[in-house]
Amino acid sequence: MLLGRQATFGWLCLFKDGKNIKTIVYIDGYNLYYGLLRGSNLKWLNIVNLFASYVLDKTALLVEVRYYTAPVLGRMSDDPRSTQRQRQYLQALKIMHPKTLIVIEGKILASKPHQRLVKPIPQAPELQIVQVYDFNEKKTDVNLASDLITGAWTSAYDQAVICSNDSDLEGALAAVKRHHPKLRIGIVAPIRSGDHRHISGDLARNADWKKILSVHHIAASQLPLSIPNSKLTKPESW
């Protein structure tokens, strides 16, 4: 195996037996959303083109993009149309990339626990405990971690690229590197800071290369306003 480093971009160019290396991208959808997309007008994102055109080195053979998400709960959203927009988006991605993209869905659990206030509310100083809505995404990190490990043991990839900054994935990355040291792992952090020090150290120490997503590249990787061969269009608002 020959290795050539491109230090400017922070990743490794890898050649295995003279061929491009087989690469799978694992995307934590909620980490990407809350890390970069929330509050922006860039949610109509073509995640496959983003990684193929702007993240991966030319030597990477992209065989699969695995997108981990969970259905939005309309009854708990500020806008009940959120569920429809999410379905439109996932359908658009599947139509655009039927052979490359795989969507793996977990679930959102809603609860209404009682929580103690950190600071008193001036208008109601007698309040010490309030009831709140709480939303927890289930299965996303577990599904991603188990698929990452399974892929290593089944030789599904030569290189795994993880789009997340969630330190809960540390154990899975460490297991892959410990038992399959020849496999390459890249971390692509969906964070607003351009400083590499804001990438989770727990993830970075188990990675061969790391990179921060560029908002400019996200803007250049939007889906078309109208999806070809379908009635799907970009939602007017998010």
C-alpha cells in the first residue's frame, strides 16, 4: 500500500494495490442538522454530492452513503409541516441516488419530565420545579456504531468516513482501529467553528484524518429545486 499525504486539506490519499480505496460514508443526520444546518437555508442538501465532490480525496471510491436519522414528531414541532418536509427531503435523496444512498431510521421519544430550575424565575420566584417537554433521539448512534463495526469485520470498506462530532462513537472507532489497523478512518465534523481543536478529541485520536465541513461546500451541494422524474420540489420554507 502506498500512502501520499495532502496536508493542506488534512486527509490522506490512499492507493491500495494500485486501485482507489473502497469508501463508505456514515452520516449522523441529527448531528449534521444541529451542528450546521439548523437555522440556515441550506437544508435541501445533497449529501452524496457533498462528500463525493468536496470531502473525499480523488483516490476514494465512494460505494455507499449511509444516512442515520429519525422521523420528526409533528405533534411536538413548532411547525406541524416539519414531518412532511422531512419526508420530501428523504424521498428526494433516494430518487437522486438510488444506488448509493441508504437511509437508516431510528426514532424520537417524547416525554414530559419534571425538572428543577437552575435559577429562579423573577416573575414566579416560588417555582422550583417545572414540567418540560423532552425529546430523545434513539438508535442513531447505536445503529451507526454497529454498522461501522460490522463493515470492518465483513470487509465492506477500506476506508470509513464518519460525519459526526459525537464522542459517543469513540468506542466503535477504537474497536475498528484496534482490530483492523489497516482500515482508514476519517472524521468529518459538522461544526460551525473552523478550528480543528473543536473536533471531538475522543473521535480524532482514533482517526487517520479529520476535516471540518465548509459552509461554502454545503451551499454548493444543494439538491435541484425540482427533482427530476418526480413531483418533488424544494419546500418554500423550513
